[in-house]
Amino acid sequence: MRTLFFLFAFGLVTSVASAQTPSKVGSADVDYIFSQMPEFKQIDADLKSLENMLKKNLEAKGQEFQRKVAEYQQNEATMLDAVRQNTQRELQQLQANLEKMQQDAQAEIQKKSGALMEPVYTKVGKAIEDVAKENGYTFILNQQIGGLDVILYGDQNADVSDLVLKKLGVTPVAAPAPKN
């Protein structure tokens, strides 16, 4: 019984002592980190290239559709009813195909972006974790999520973005703008 009491008391003292250990909180500007990485610049260029290719395809299909609409409007008055109805159905189908092509293009860009960025997210996440452990941080918070500030005030000394970049082997080009 005495041993059990001692273990309980030791556990209580240990938990109280650890609860009083102050937490060290830092922040990182993940957008800034990504913008400084050579991989991100290449990914951005690859995505813009894909976007341009898909945009050209969409524009070509759109011009073809507009040409057929103009042709239909020009000849509509002289068309037989059956031909007119058939042409209208064809134009509606072309328009639906064009809309689907736009949706597919957006989905393809998002899929490609996710596939290209996943290893970068993993790499940056690991570097943030390593920096946090090496510098005794309990938490590292992102300064913004979805364009919204998560940290409303933060001491610039708590910003570990440059430490993360150094951990990744990237020399920071410019300091992040103060978010205070």
C-alpha cells in the first residue's frame, strides 16, 4: 500500500511539474517558405504550362462553338424544321461538352497541383518539426490559413520561417513582411 501511495505521489508531482513547464510557441509563414523553395518555383512553372495548354484547347473549342453558332444564326431562317432542331441539339451538346471540358481542366490542374505539392508539403512539414524539436518549441503555428490571419500578434523572434528554410538548404532571399 505504501509503495502504491509513493508511486501515486511521484506521478502527481511529476505531472504537476511538467504542467508548469512553459510552452514555447513559434510561428512560420508557410507561404513565404514555399515561395523561397526552388521546387515550388518549378512546380509553379509546370502548373502554368499545363494551365496554358488547357486554356488554348478550351479557347479552340470555344471558337469552334462560336463559329457554329454564328453559322446556325446566319442560316436559321432558310433551314428546314428538322435540320434546325437537329442543329440546335448539336449546339446544346457542344456547349455541354465545352462546360464539361472546363470542369475537367480545373480538376486536372487541382490533381496535378496536389500530386506535385505533396512531397513539398511533406518536406516542409518535416523541416518544421525538426526546427521545433531542435529549438525547444512546443507549438509552431502558421501565420495565415486560407488568407486569414491565425496569429493576430506575434513577436518576430518567434518566426521560425528562415530557420526552416535553412534546414531545407535554402538561403532566404528576403525577410517576410511583418504581420503585426
